[in-house]
Amino acid sequence: MTIRMTRRQALGTLAGAGLALGAAPRLLGAEAAATAAPQAPFALPPLPYPADALEPHLDAETMRLHHGKHHAGYVAKLNDAVARAPELAGRSVERLLADLDALPEGVRAAVRDQGGGHANHSLLWASLSPRGGGEPAGELGGALRGAFGSFGAFTEAFRAAAAGVFGSGWGWLALDRRRGLVIESTPNQGSPISAGQVPLLGVDVWEHAYYLKYQNRRAEYLEAFLRVVDWRAVEERFRRARA
Ligand SMILES: [Fe+2]
């Protein structure tokens, strides 16, 4: 199910994907989409660029399917899940993911999987740009060098974490509870938010993210992914989370 949003709502949702957890509840979630579809609190954010904009690194057909089918599917199933628990009405997806144990048992797994899928992919689209790649400047560049030694050492560790995911999952750059930079991985649609972290950049290593173009060559896909990372967006996310 695809839900259209107004331009203002879409911009709000995309901006929300870049914000720290504490600032996120009004974004991505119920409040942002309520006027678009009151009966369906969560909505698919539009891609912030054409589907072919990240060619040749990420191909258009994969982008269309990934966004229009896979991400849309997570949104639809998340809406189905929260419809079974009216007491969750009005909560953002980040708030739901931040305390899975507090959720009714009947919807907990669906929120983890479908809500995680919605949050993870919303962050993903907002982390890429046809003008991406290179290295981050400013505070994030310095923090990455401080944490990992060099930008090259960071990318090596980031790619290794993502390459090492067994089966489906994500590789992450995140801020931990003490707001230090960490590299993590999660299985399936697990979100760093559920571990008290703030995700800054996630790379999707489900086969649906790369198989059409790269088949089993996940390492090649990871190289291509880094060529379209919008470091300005990641930097902005980093600064807001640490503010
Ligand atoms: Fe995906």
C-alpha cells in the first residue's frame, strides 16, 4: 500500500529521518501523517530524488522495487499491527522501537520487524544523494578520525561489519548511549534505536537491496554504496544528536 503525502508532510518526514531520537517523535510517525491518512498513521516517505539518480552505483530498478514494494510493505504491515493496539495511537515509530518490551506482546514482533523496516529505510533514503560520496568534513570527519584513526579505517570497519552480517540485516554507524561513535550490525530489521543508540548511517544488506545489480557480490555493493552517501546529511544528524 502506497500512501501519498503532501510536499510539506514529505519534507517533514524526511527531515525527521535525520534527527536525533529525542527530536523524532513528531516525525516519521503518527503526527506527521495524521492529516494525510487518519486511518493509517504511518506513511511511505517519497524518495528525495528520482529512482535513477544514484545510477550507476544503485540501479533504478532496485530503487523502485526497494522503495515502492519493500519499504511500502513495511509501512502497510506496521499500520496493520498498530491498528490491533489502539493504545499505541499517536506514537512515532522511533518511540515504539525505543522500548519494545513495553509493547503489547501481540504486536511487539510486528513493530520490531515492520516498524524497524520503516524507520531503517526512511533513514536510508535520506542518507543518499547523487552528489554523495567522498569524506565528511566538519565535526563528523574529526569524530570519525578520533574514533577509528582515519576515514579509511572507518570505511574498512563499516564495510566489514556489513559484509559480516549473516543473511539479512544492516550495518550501522551510530551513537551509543554515551554518544560515542560505534559501528554495529543488526539482523533482519533490527534498529539501533531499540538498543538505546542513535543511528547515523545504515547500509541495508538484505539481498533485495543489491541482488539485481550485484548478485552475490555484497562487497562490491558496499563499495558502491559509499559513493552515494550524503555525508552532509549524516553530519547534520550527528550534530543534532550530540547537541
Ligand atoms: Fe531494504
